[in-house]
Amino acid sequence: MAGQKMHSAKKRRFINNTIVHAVLAVLAVVWVFPIVWVILTSFRAEKGSYVSTFLPQSYTLDNYIKLFTDTSILNFPQMFMNTLFIAICSCILSTFYVLAASYCLSRLRFKLRKPYMNMAMILGLFPAFMSMIAVYFILKALGLTEGNLIKLALIMVYSGGAALSFQIAKGFFDTIPLAVDEAALIDGCTRWQIFTKITLPLSKPIVVYTVLTSFMGPWLDFIFAKVICRANSDQYTIAIGLWRMLEKEYIDSWYTCFAAGAVLISIPIAALFLYMQRYYVDGLSGAVKG
């Protein structure tokens, strides 16, 4: 009897595992399919957006070459460098703002702490682009919507409200025992030294997460970039350039280049993730000794 029950349990477990793996395999195919299609299209030799076959009939590197050589209409290298500069500067500022605000809200107790957290939670319910018209006129009044100052305007937009997104980092800091801070204070450390030399080294996973999200926001944003850049083509970001490639007058000759550009913009994000994934470790082990 016991052997039959064990056999029946193993059979049910095998069936359940088979179903789960089958569903996961289907979901994996659904998720990977668009990526494979974009990569194949980026090497497609046939021009235009409409073709009769899924797989390209012939392959070429001309689409990638054209992105960097044909700058008469769409200057992809300049757009790439504009976006990279804006994303790096915004990432540095946003990461500092988020981590600093999260640490203060997690460790310090002050009068407006709870009102600030409630306000941030309420503001987080509304999409950021609702404020883009007001933000644009504020930047225009400050003279930041023309020339190279557009880059500064975009950096301010992307990093200015970063501290409102403190919830995840604060939750992580809350898991670090207060005994670590108390021991450091007894040893004579200042709050800044505790934050930079103790808390951040113990919080590498959340630092990596914050860096990635702070970089991806400006790197992929279209709405604010389009509103602030307007017709200043020399200040365009990649998102605006890819959007223009799909306009009626360009789509026939730039569609496959659009796919190539979509592949290229994923490289910095993938490289950043691969470089920083080694820091996805639990830094709290051994932090507090009995």
C-alpha cells in the first residue's frame, strides 16, 4: 500500500512538472520570438516594412553600416552619444538621490518623514508624463530648451524626481540591522561614513537595481525627450531617432535600419547588467557578530 502511494505521488509530481515545464517553454518562445524577429530583420537585405516571409531571403550588414555612415537625414551616431551622455549623468545623480533619500527615511527620524512618504506614495499613483507640459514651460522660462542646454534640461527632468522612488531601496535598508549603525556610531563614525562605507557595501543588490533602473529610464524615454527637444534635431535622443525612422517618408528606406538600431540600443543595457550582475550577492552575511 505504501509503495503504491509513493508511486502515485511520483506520477502526479511527474505530470505536474511536465505541465509546468511545457507552459514555461511556451512562454519562453512567446517572449523570445519578438527579439529573434528584430535581430533577423536587422540583417535583412530586402528593404521596406512589408515582406511575404518571416525569415529574410538574404542577409547583409548594410543596415548597421548605414546607421553610422548615412547621417544626411538621421544622424544616429550623434543621437547615440547624446543619449549615452544624458543617461550616464542622470544615472549617477538619480542613484545618489534614491539611495540617499532611502537611507534617510530608513534610518533617521524627523518631523516630516511620514508626510513625505505619504506624499511620494500619492504622487507615484500618477504617470510622470502628466506634468510634461508644466515641466516644459518651467524649463523654457529658465532658458533650457535651446541648444546644448537641452541635455541639461533632460538630465534635470530625469533625475529631479528620482528621490520619490525610494520605496524599494528603503525596504532593503530596513532589513539591515540597526546594530550595525549603532556599533559604527560607538566607534566614532559619522552618518555619512556609515552610509558610504558600511550601508552601501552591504547593499550591493539594491545598488545594482537602482543603477540599472536609473540608466534605463533616460536611455529608453521618448515622451519627455520629444517634448523638450522639439525640432532641435542635433539634440535628438535614440528614441526620437528610431521613431522618425518609422515615419511615412523614411520607413521604406530606414525600416531595417530601425531594427538594427533597436538591437544596438540593447547593447549598453546588456553590458551594464553583465558587468554588475556579479554584485547580486547577499552582503549581509557576517555583518553582525554575536
